[in-house]
Amino acid sequence: MSEQRTNGADVETTKNGMDRGLTNRHVQIIAIAGTIGTGLFLGAGKSIHLTGPSIVLVYIITGIFMYLMMRGIGEMLFQDPDQHTFINFITKYLGQGWGYFAGWSYWISLVLLGMAELTAIAKYVQYFIPSAPSWLIQLVFLLILCGVNVVAVAVFGEVEFWFGMIKIIAILALIATAIFMVLTGFQTPVGHASLTNIFHGFKFFPLGIDHFFMAFQMVFFAYQAIEFVGITTSETKNPREVLPKAVHAIPSRIMFFYVGALIAIMSIFPWRQLPDDQSPFVMVFKLAGVNWAAALINFVVLTAAASSLNSMLYSSGRHLYQLARETPALDRYKLNRLSRTNVPQNAIFTSAGFMVIAAILSVVPWISDSFTVITSSSSGVYIAIYALTMLAHLRYRKSQDFMANGFLMPAYKVLNPLTIAFFGFIYLSLFLQQSTFIGAVGSTLWILVMGTICQMVTRKNTIK
């Protein structure tokens, strides 16, 4: 479908009125970079220290299940590419109650994650400008990225493309450096670079099997927001052509960028001597003679955090827009309106307004500590929403909407329940660590209370 703009140009739009302004180039880079967060650049040493070389297996196993989830989401979006949020499938196939629960929970989680990214951005900028107040940094970045999001979806796509390229280039540089060091037997302070560093003194569970299992939830959250590429589908040109390409490429990209980076790091440093409180990326580039490596990686993680915030504004705006369309009580706030460039401007600004709270929290210490607990609670809610999405996929397969010649999830009768079971395992693992235990309890309370309220309200409205 297309509509005539005020400038006279024909622009393809969705049934919800939004432009299909994203190209295959945008979506493919978003698909690659969307799985690469700041955790890889800063926390790789910690994850390797937790369980040694077997961390590679953790990344592969978790990546497989995240890919299977994307196959389920991809199949439903292929059948109905006008849906700009996979939450709509939960509403359609599991009922309005679970749809409201997933919709509002997901939006709140996106806002909280956006607040967390804002807090991180302030810290990374202060590395370069120590005297800059964190609240001012956060407001400036939020205003800039709001501007990116409300101009046009094509502008968002272009900015996200270059943010993603910076992360990709950093990882490619690390892998290339490691290959050079291994081939030349490069001497390091703790030996020389060699693939034997990975297998020397190898133990599958060097710190015990409990640490191996605890690593799964750490790695799972490194993949969090992998579903973002699916959210862009409704605003992508030729979605039924672009979506399968993006989803199919996820396994190879996980293997190359995550597994490749981990193998590169462990081939340079014997994994037992790798510190867990320093970025391995900084250490590798310093060995390569890049004296400003710390500044370089700090810039990379700054762009990674800005990329995540950019994506959170995009996603939260679309989800709030959809929620407003489904909730008549919100009509007065005009959140269900599109701008002249067919962007949900009011919903984006409202989501950003809630993220501004992060700037306030940064100057109130005791509230900041509480915010950490709330943010960790949202992680467990994310898992519940992923599980509901897979349940919706099972219902979709049995519905009249099922598209037999579509982008089908393979062996769904076995792999879909296995994926749900894996999400359950990740959720339970949150209770195993002291750092995630309180968040797991908070998630459980939210799911029980919010889930019950949404079901009761829906039932009451149905009776009326």
C-alpha cells in the first residue's frame, strides 16, 4: 500500500500508516550488531573467568535457542509483515489478557533498559570529560537520539547502520590482531600467542558445574534484544524478502562475532591468567601497540550504548503507539497519532520522558540502588515474554492463519517446547546467584501480580 505525502512523493506504508523506509542494508547490519552489546567488550574476561574455554559452548547453545526463537517470531511476521511488534501475536493467539501483560511489561522493560543505557552513556562520556555532570550528558544524548527517531525511520536506520559498523569493525580488528599474533608466535607478558593456550590445562568445568550453569544467564542477557530485527520488519522495504535473510544469518554471525572474539582472546592470553576485571579488548590492542586502546574501546562501548538507547527509543515508541491504539482510555494523550513523516512521535517523546528519570536517579544515591534492583527484575520479565511468544507460535501453527508456504520454523513440535524449556532453565538460574536473586524475586512478583490484574481486567471488560 502507498500514500501520497505532502511533498508529493509516493511512499510505501504499512496498514498502520508507517513508512517502509528501512532497506536491506539497514536491516542486515541491525541483525548483526543487534546481538553485540557492551557486555562483549567489557565483560568477556568475566565470562571466560567464570567457566574457562567451555564458555564458547555456552554461547553456542544459547545462540541456538535464541535463533530458534527468532525462527518462531520470523514465521509469524512473514505471514503478517505489517505487524510492527511481535507482542501483537501474543494478543492474537493467547488472548487480550496476556497481550496486555506482555505489551505493558515489554514497554516498561524497554524504558528501564533505556534508562540503564543512559546511565552507562554518562559514565563512558565522563571518561573523556570527567567534569561533565551525568544528568546533563544523559539529557543531551536523549535529545539527540529523539531527534534521530522522530525525523524519519530512514534516518534512524542510517544512524543505527553506522553505530553497528563501529562495533563490527572493533571485533574484526580484534580477530585480525589475534590471527597475526598466533601466526607470528607473538610474545606476551604471560607467554606467547597460540591456539594451545585454549587447550592447555583444559577442564570442562574448571570452577565447578554450578559456574557453568550460572554462565548461561550471563550469556543469555548478552543476546537480549535479538528480537529487535523482527520489530523493524513492518518498516522495511520488501519485508518477506529481507526478514528470512536476516534471521538465517543469525547463527553464522553469532559464531563469528561472539565465538570468534572469545577464541581470539583466549589464544592470546592463557585463560587462567586472564583478569576478570579488565576488558580483554583493551589488553589485546595495547599489546598490538595501540597505546590509546582504553580510549578506543571506551569510544566503542559508548557507541554500543548509544546504539542500544537508539533502539530502545525506536522499540518503546512503536510498542506504546500500539498499546495506545488498543486502549481507548489513552485517546486523550494522542499517543496513537503519527507525525507528518509517519513516525509515532508522541509515543517516542513519552517513552523518552520516562527515560529522563534516569537523570534524576543519578543524583539521588539511595534511589539509584533501588533502580538497580528494578532493572534486574525487568530481565526476568523479558524471559517470560519470550516464552509467551513461543506459546503464541504454537497456537499460530494450529490456527487458520497458518501459512504453509511461509518461512517455517523447522521441527517446531519438538524445538518450540525445547526453547520454552530453555527459557525456564534460564529463569530458574537467576535464583542461583546472589547478584540476580533479588531481581528474580521481583520478576516473579511482577509476573504474578501484573498477569493477574491483566486477566481480571480483560475478563471484566468481556463480561460488560
